[in-house]
Amino acid sequence: MGIYVIRMPDIGEGIAEVELVEWHVAPGDVVAEEQALADVMTDKANVEIPSHVAGKVISIAGRPGDVIAVGTEIIRLEVAGKGNVAEETPAASREVRGAVEAPPPPPQRGDAPVREAAAAPPARKDDVTPGPGAKPATVQPRPVAPALRAVPPSQAPSAAMSGRVRASPSVRRRARELQVDLAEVPGSGPEGRVTQADIEAHLRRTPRGASFAAPLAFNIPPGGRFTPGAQRTDEEVVQVIGLRRKIAEKMQESKRRIPHFTYVEEVDVTALEDLRAQLNRKYRSERGYLTMLPFLMRAIVRALPGFPEINARFDDDAGTLTRFGAAHIGIATQTPNGLMVPVVRNAEARDLWSCAAEVARLAEAARTGKAAREELLGSTITITSLGALGGIVTTPVINHPEVAIVGVNRIVDKPVVRDGAIVVRQTMNLSSSFDHRIVDGLRAASFVQALRTSLEAPATMFID
């Protein structure tokens, strides 16, 4: 048997360190080749770290929330053959600082205690070669990057969250949020893999117990009088890690660096909604469904050539503004794990249905944790929408280092005056924020007015 060490791989694009989000294995687990060992976070992309070989987990290094440098040892496996490191004694392996490992077997009767090595460490661990019949000596503990902390055995991953239940990281996170034990969910995917649909089906089959029910603050008896509920004193401390921590850092950086200027305008979208309904009736079966977003993307693409400073990214450290001819539009997307911004590239070269299909594809990839890193980077302007919950006005936060974000509020029926008569029209507010260092107030307002003109007369968006 040999020892195989897996180090944090170089994920590319200059990434020097990553955040450990979740372990899928624990010391003592047997893993297969290509089985997911852990999830790490880079920027906003979640990446699985697979095993290169089959073997048994000896130790893991780090716990969720740790920042780990590329090249740092993260896991040791016992494998058939020589492995990829020189042979070490069991005692030496247990002394690796920052690692959690399976407990050693109990000593047999008659075994002499193993004494620690002398203070002077050997020149190389390869040099520690016990002679015939000699008790193996330990090697000097190897230093591990300061970012890694030892994981007490009590905090090691449970069997339910190890590789024994086959599920993707997004499915595991969804199960935790819903307090579902994956071991109880029959998997319908390949090789019994549990999917999002399996979790939903499990919830429909299984009545939710008291742990899922929100306690009522007051009970109303038949007499109609309020009876106070039981006083609560419980508290919960939640560690902010992974995507949620990246979102927090991103938002803080944006608000700290960018002086936001928000401009709100009401848009009459009655004609646009009529056009959208007609197109969906005629082409939905063969081309797909159109939401409001593709039309707004079209309006943005039409307006940007007149406002090149808005389709840009500002490097305030270097003092440079990069203007883009291509419109790479970020679409703020709510996922089970937090806000992500996948990017529709070259929107200027797409028609309505191409934009709609790409938005749907990217949103699904983001929600299921399958979005590639390159699909989450490189936007030049962003759209954010809360759909039916869009409210009247929002103050969206700019996606740094961009200089503008366009926010969509909900569509409402509203009485307005037209030609001296009160009529009901469908209206929607656009709430847009701009980097006031780059975009002057008049330019920001003019850009939004250009969007309004296109959206209120949608046919003009298709006239060159």
C-alpha cells in the first residue's frame, strides 16, 4: 500500500487561493476515482475537487471557511501501489499538523511504546528508512499553510454528507436548507445520484414535522382574544462562508468604491406587452417563450452606442476606463445559495429569442451550480429584476467594476391621462444606478430616456 497526496489544484486565470466550502468525505471513507472530495469557491464560481485515484481517506486538512493556497496539501489517501509520496510510518502520518485522520488501531499486547524522534529532524522524509526488525521512527511534522486550521474529529463531515450519498453540491446545499437527510431520499439519477427533483418528491411524500413549522407568535381561540405564545430565547450563529461571503465582499467593495447615483423613470409598456403577447402566441411553440428581459436587452443594445461611457468598466486603481463595443449583459439571478450574475455575451448580435434562450440556460446553470467560471465573468452592464416582487422603486448596487446597472420593477395597471381622458395603462418603473465618477446625472437620465423611448414604441427597436 502507498500514500497518495492530493494538493489544491491550479484552477487557472491567476487564482492563487480558494475558499474551502464543504467536504464530501471524512477520514476512513473509501473513495472512487473522480469522486468529488470537496467544494471550493473562486470568485463566484463553485468548483468540485475530484479524486485522481481510488483509495481510503487517511486525513483531510482544513475546514469550511478556510482560505487555501494553490499547491497546499488538502487530503491523503491510502492507495494500492506506491502512491505519489515516499512511504511514511503511521505515526508520522498522524503528526501532520492541521489534518484530521482516522483513529489509529489500538496497540496489541506486548507492543513497546513508540518514542518520538530526536529533536534534530532528518534531512528528508525519504531518509527515514527503518532497518529490519526496528521500530519505525516518526518524522518531523511538516508545516502547513497558516490559512489551514486543524479540524477536530467532532467537526469532521458526517457519513450522510460524505461520498456515500451521490449528489451534486447544489443538491447537498438544498438538502441542508430544507433539513432533509439525503440518506433517506431515493436517487433517480445515474448510479442512484440524488437530484433536485428527488428532494422535491421526497418533501411531497413526507409530511413536514415540527422542525419545519414556524411557531406562531399568537394563537386566536374561538373567543377572539389573543393569547401570547411561549417566550423564545434561542439564538443561532451562522458562519458566513462560500458564495454568501463572496456576495458580502462584492457588495461592500462596490458601495465602498462607487458613489452611486440612482435615477428612476416610469415607462408605459402597454404596447410592448401587446407585442410580447402576440409574439408568444405565434412563435412560442417553435422559438420559445419571451419575457420582458429580451426586449430590455434589445433596448439597451440600441442605446449604448450613444453612451459609450456606460458600457464600460472602471479601474479606479489604475485610473482607466475601458469602453466596450460588445454588450456583455450580466443578468442578476437569485439562486438557492445567493445572488449570481451570469453573462449573456454579445447581446448586440442576438435576436429576441436567442437572448431569451441564453438567459434561461444561464439562469438554470446558476441555480443548479453548473455555471462555468467564464460564464460568470466579463459583463459590461447588468440588469437586475425582482419579477413580480419588483416593488415600486429599488436602488440597485452596481456590479463593480461596471459603471451602470438597470433595475426592473413590477408591471402594474395604472390610470393615466391620455388626450384629456383617463385610461388604464400598463406601467413599469426602471430604477437604474450609475457610477457618478464616470457618468454625469444628465447623461444617466438621457440614457434611461433612450430606453424609455424604445420600450414605449417597441417597433422602433427593430428599425435600423
